[in-house]
Amino acid sequence: MKNNDLRTLTRLALLVAIELVMKAIGLGSVPMGPLYMSFLTLPIAVGAITMGPVAGAVLGGVFGAVSFYDAVTGASAMTGALFQVSPVNTFILCVGMRVLMGVCVGLIFNGLSKLDKSRTWSYIVSAMCAPALNTLFFMGYIVLAFYGCDYVQNLVSVKGAANPFMFVVLLVGVQGVAEFLVSGILGGIVATLGVVFPSLVIIAALAGVITTFSHLAWVQHAFAGIRVCVCVLIFNAVLKLWKGAVKDVWGLVIFLVILALSVFTKLSPIIYVLAAAVAGLLIKNLGAKRS
């Protein structure tokens, strides 16, 4: 696995954890009548812009899975009612539309970045597409698959909508504008910082999440999974380093000696590094003299 792959997986795992934390603390979904004003499009936009359409699809899938869970458990009034009408269409609505949204945001940024040579406005515009597309795909599929059901028709009657378009406009209302502005602008800013200062943003976000929400069960479970993922990534990195570093008998000898010292002594790692460096120099000089 390449270093870029490790970095991408680490960013992706962090953004997934942030999505789950936002959902757990109520920041991801704010109730607004039958709908929820969702800011979970923010990490999706950041991931799709900084890592591409595949990352956007994964993060959108996480958003969708959480939304579908709410539908199954009845935590969401609208999707819970729609689940009773058609579980399959509700799954497509919650998961499929969010995956499609994440993919589209990544593709849009790829296209806009070719026009935006300075890499400035393309971040903001692409991030604003996330909440806009989320609303478009979600409400569009409701109209397509559920418009004739009793639940939706009751909402149409309450809102006084004359047609499906007016139903969407009246139902979304201020919620859609708030999502568009908050998730869009913040998403563009965070994505820009994530490209310019990726490590700093990751560390700062991770530290903030751990410090503020470490007492929540969702956070503890999420980071328990991340720790396992990190172990796998480190193991893969060690295998790659092994293939590139231990190429002969002397390399194996240095490895075994340092391994033994690290297991059976409590010396500083700096001493191990210096000892290995000296051993490498001595072996190189000895080989030069023999030749």
C-alpha cells in the first residue's frame, strides 16, 4: 500500500467518524417538521473534494445507512412512514441517493478544478453542490416513488401545494437554504484547508472530536474501529518497509538485534536509531575495504 493510500484511508476513516459523531450529538440532523435539516453533507463534500468521487460515495453511503436506520426504527417521522409504504424504495431513497450525491460532488469538483487554475472558487461551488444535490435527489425520489401514497398526499394537502414542484419548494423552504449556506460555505473552506494543510486539519479535527465527545458511546465505538484500522495500515506499512530495507543478511541481523533490544530493554528509541545508523556505516565501510 502506498503512502498516499494510507493517507487517504486515514482521512476517510476520520471523516466517517466525524459523520457518526455529528449524528450522535444531534448536529448532523436537526428536526424541521417532517424533515431533518442535515449537515452531514459537510464531511461528504470535504471527502469528495479532497479524495475524489469514490470517497464521496463511501461517505454518502455512511450518511445513507444512518438515515435508513432512522427509517427502520421510526426515529425519522417521514422516512419511517415511507418505510411502511415501501422498504426497498426507502433504502434507495436513504442510501442510493446519498451515494449518488457523494459521487456527483466529486465529479463536479474534478470538472471545475480544470477550469479553476487558482484552485479557489471551485472548492466553494463544489461544496455548495452537496446540500443542493442532496435535497434534489432526496426530494426528487420522494416525488418519483412516493408522491401518490397517503402520507405524502397528506403533506401536499397541508402545505396547499398545487403540484409536485410546489410541494418540494414549500416542504424544503428555509431548511434547504440553511443547509445550502452552512454546509456549502463551511465545506468549501474546510476542503480548501484540507488540501493546503491536510495533516494539520486531520490532527486538529481528531483532537477536537476526542476531547469534546470522548464520553459518548458512539465516539468510543467509532474510534475503537479506527484503532483497528490504523493497526492494519501500520502493519501494511511495515511490510512495505521490510521489503525495501531488509535486503541481505546484515540487514536481517540489524533488525533482529534492534528487535531484541526494544523487547528486553527500556532504552530510548533514539538510541536504537543511532545504533542502527552506526551499524549500517560500519558494514558499508567493511564491505568497501573488502572490495
